[in-house]
Amino acid sequence: MKNISRTSAIALGLTLGLSLIVGLSSLGYLLGSFAVTVKEYERTVTVKGLAEQEHTADIVIWPIQYTAADNDLSALYATLDENNASIRNFLQSNGLPDDAISLAPPAITDRLAQSYGDGSRAEFRYTATQALTVYSPEIDLVRGLMSSLSDLGREGIVFSGAEYRLQPEYLFTRLNDIKPAMIEEATREARAAAIKFADDSNSALGKIRNASQGQFSISDRDRNNPHIKNVRVVVSVEYYLSD
């Protein structure tokens, strides 16, 4: 009787074990089949679309700097006042309004008061650096004035402009006006690339799975034309594919 009970227990254990194995195998097959189905359903292609446009800047910032020197401080300030008036008159007579011109305080250096140097006596005790700034939307007008500023140089004003910080700066501020059209163009380019990929792989293009827009970049078209801006944006779009 004891042997029979032991035999029955072993048989029952084997039956349960086989059932468990068969059950796990079936579950594994179902899960594997489901995973394959999901993977096939989520076949995707990621493409990028580029939109690029050229636009003229709409704001120019033009720093005008000159230097003057004298041994008499009062005479030096008088020279600065005279030069500032000459520059303003030149700019305004050529079409720039007064509110487009700002004047910074002059930087005065007293060479005699400097505690360093080689001990040699400078020709002029006082030197001054004066800066005016033009801020204007009149790009063509200001560019023309830049080339004719040398007329004032013939009157004795010593302009400085070789330094990088004194180079004119051109801004493009109408980005929001062109954003929608450029994003539409970039998205259209991305879809065209996705359709080509789908056709080449004998697939059908489905809906968008994911999309992201890159940052807009604004750069000078080239070194000699900083007033012409290259505006660029790239979008990345992921599409579903199906057979």
C-alpha cells in the first residue's frame, strides 16, 4: 500500500511537471509571436528635412570710434565736442534721424598720471577715445555711409575700425514671420525622402510616429556680405512602414 501511494505521487508529480512545461512553452510561443507582431507593426523610418532661405538683415549696429590727443584737457574736450557735432551733422544730412545715433562718454587717459611706462615723454599728455553708435533699420543707407565716412577723416578726425568689436553688426529679427513656412517646407522635404525610402523598400508609408524640430540657425551668407543672412532649420520625422 505504501509503494502504491509513492508510485501515485511520482506519477502525479510527472503529470504536473509536464503540464507546467507545456504551459510555459505555449506561453513563451504566444509572447514570442506577440513580440514579432509588435516589431513588425512598428517598422519605422526616420528622415530629416532641411529648409534654407536667404534674407537681408533688418537692423544694423554700427560703432564709430575715433581718437584725439592734446596737452590741454579743456582743449581736448572742445575737440571732442566739435568732432561729435561734425559726425552727427554728416549722418543726419545723409538721412539718419537723430534718435538713431547714440553717444558714449569719452575715455580719457592722462599719460603723466600713469605709474608705468618706459620713462619717455609722450608728445601729448591727454588722449581720448570717443565712440558713437548707429542703430538703424536702414541697411542700405548705413552701408553707404560707411564707405563715405572717410570724408570726415580728411577733416582731421582719426577713426579706428580695425578691431573686431568695432565691426558693424547685422541682425535679422523677423524670424517669427518666416518660421511657419520654413517648418512646412522642411517637413515636406522629410516626407518626400520617406516616400522614396518606402518605395525603394517595397513598403507603404504610414502615419508619423514621432517628430522633432531642430533649432533655427542664422548666419552670415559669407564674409564679405554679413548683411545677408542664411536662415536654416532641420526637422526630424519618424514614420511607420507597412507592407
